Amino acid sequence: MKAKIIITLKNGVLDPQGKAIEGALKGLGFDGVSDVRQGKEIELKLDETDEAAARAKAEEMCKKLLANPVMENYAIEIMA
């Protein structure tokens, strides 16, 4: 199974990369762009055959390494 993990900063956490992207887009003439937030996407192949077990393993990975729960939210999508 594959797991796709989307990690984003929590609301209220400053996002300097998002601000830089927003400024660059405006500099390129893209008007009407605001509140840009930058995140990351991680895809993993898991040896699990059970969706619940795969989700539990991905959840544990997020809690232990992939995401900082103080500053970041994450969402997990399991794909066959």
C-alpha cells in the first residue's frame, strides 16, 4: 500500500516561505494572491496489506518524525 502524507503549518504559525512565494507571484504579475501557505507532501510505500494497519503505521511515523505536532497539521491518505 502507499501512503500520502500532507503536512501544513497550523494557522497562526508564521510561514516565511509562503510569504516569499506570495511576493514572488505578485512580482510576476499574478494579482489577487494572498495568504500563501507552503507545506510538504510525502509518499511512502508500506508493506502492509491492511488499510487500518497502514494508516496506523503512517500515523506513528508522523507523530515520531515526519511532522512537528506543535507547529504542523497532517493528513494521511492510504492508497492501494
